[in-house]
Amino acid sequence: ILDDPDLKDIDPTVLKHCHAAAATCILEAGKQKADISAISACLEDCKLDKERIEQFCTEYQRRELVTVVSFSIGRSPLHITDVSWRLEYQIKNNQLHKTYQPSYLVTLNVESNDSGSHPDVSFSCTMEQLQDLVGKLKDAAKSLERATQM
């Protein structure tokens, strides 16, 4: 983008911010499975003119745009190498009311193919949320097993 002769008069910092904003918009729209009317309404709220909105929506409908943007981010997916957990028992909340709520603190050790270091991913969840996560992981493992058998 910085090498495009049509954009040479624009400050590179502003250009990078615009590119990041557009990429974020595309990725979020793809993640939310937003339809064209929702995207158009959002872009109208951002004061874009109708011609640019139509051009953006036309490109977005091809769905190639979401794929191109997601692969141009430059990070390879993280791989979980280990998991650790511990049981946390919350006795009181911030207002000093007794709660007695057990929860699990889960830490996923991750690594990536690129050279950058990645911090471990940590989250807290209830027993029901942890059971849901385990169920989804089992479903994913079964799907992968079926796909490799074909």
C-alpha cells in the first residue's frame, strides 16, 4: 500500500491507520457474518459516501476480501502445546458480599511457527463453561478424525 503511486501524497502513518481500520472492519464483519445492509448502515454512520459504500459492499460480497485480509495479517495460528488449570474459590466479591463461587483458572501454553514470542492464554470459567469447552473440543477432535479417515 505504501508503494502505491496514487497514495504517495498521504502521510504514511495515516495510511497505515486507515488500512488497519479497514482490515478490522472487514474481519469483524466476516466474524459476525454481517449482511450487506448491516455493513452499509455501519459505513453510513461513519459518514462514507454512497459510492464508496457500494464499492466496499460489492467487494465484500465476493468473500475473497475476507480471506485476503485474514491471510495478510502475518501471524500464523497459535498451537496449544500444554494446558494447566487450578480451582479458584471466590468467597467474597468487591462489595464484600459472600459469594462462594468456584471457578477454574485455565492457562493454555501456546507457540507459533513465526519467530515472535507469545504469552500464554489465560482465562477463568465456571464448571459449566469448562464442560462446554471440553465438549466442543471433543466434537472438534471427532470431526478432525472423520476428515482424516476420508
